[in-house]
Amino acid sequence: MTDVASQPSVQQFKVPDVSCNHCVDAITSEVAPLAGVAAVDVDLETKIVTVTGGDHAAIIAAIDEAGYDVAAD
């Protein structure tokens, strides 16, 4: 039996300005090293950044540090 509480959460962030592989690399390089982050996926078509694990506020700050804004819901 798997303990659901021990599995990292999956969070999604809409980042309208991502458009190329440089964007993917910039965001991934800022978010991936954060504590608790297990995976980062940037989808250029949907402009969604999916992050497994990590702190919500820290992820938003890292995306901002990479030069991109997270869209408000």
C-alpha cells in the first residue's frame, strides 16, 4: 500500500510568455534546484509549467527570477 501523504504534490502554473526552448531551459534551471522539487515540465503549446513537489511561493518566485510572470487564475 502506498502512503498518499508521502507523495509530492503536482502544481501547475500558467506562464503566457513561454515560447521557445530557451524559455524552457531558463524556467527549468531556476525551478529544478528548489528544495522538494522532483520534476519540472514546461509545455510550450499550452504554456503550462507543471512542477512535482516544492513550495508554491518558492516556485512562483523562481519562475519570476527566470524572467517570466505566472498568470493569475
